[in-house]
Amino acid sequence: MAIVHIPPQMQELTGGAAEVEAEGGNLRQLVAHLEAAFPGFRDRLTRGDSVAPGLAVSIDNVVTSRGLLAEIETDSVVHIIPAISGGS
């Protein structure tokens, strides 16, 4: 199963876990697996058929531009990355 790193803003969905395992051949299937295990996850991570605005997904250290169609291997490491803002 893939290892999914959960940002602090979403850890209330996983019972505080910063890392979970999930399976799926692509990001859409992985999100469905996460939704089954952690209800509400899909709504936080996606908008329609896309990754939600303000979030990016890195699969094996590459930020994907393929959205929910991005392929995931059984040994992939997935990071959900919230947008970072700052300035004065």
C-alpha cells in the first residue's frame, strides 16, 4: 500500500495520524480508499474531478499535474501539500 502523509490541517480526519496507508492505482482510487477509511477526506482533498484549490499532491517526490488521474504504485509515497502564504 502507498504511504500517505497527511498535513496537520487534515489530521483531525485521521484521528491525529500524520501518516496512513492507502491503496489505489491512481489518485482517484486512493482518495476513494481514504474516504472509506476516513469519512470527509474526499471533500477536503478534491473539488469535483480535481485536487482542491490551495492543495497540491506529490507522488514519489514529484508534484503531479495529472490531478486525480496520476498513477500510484503500491510502494509510492504521497504527500498532501497545503498552499503556503506569507508576506507583509
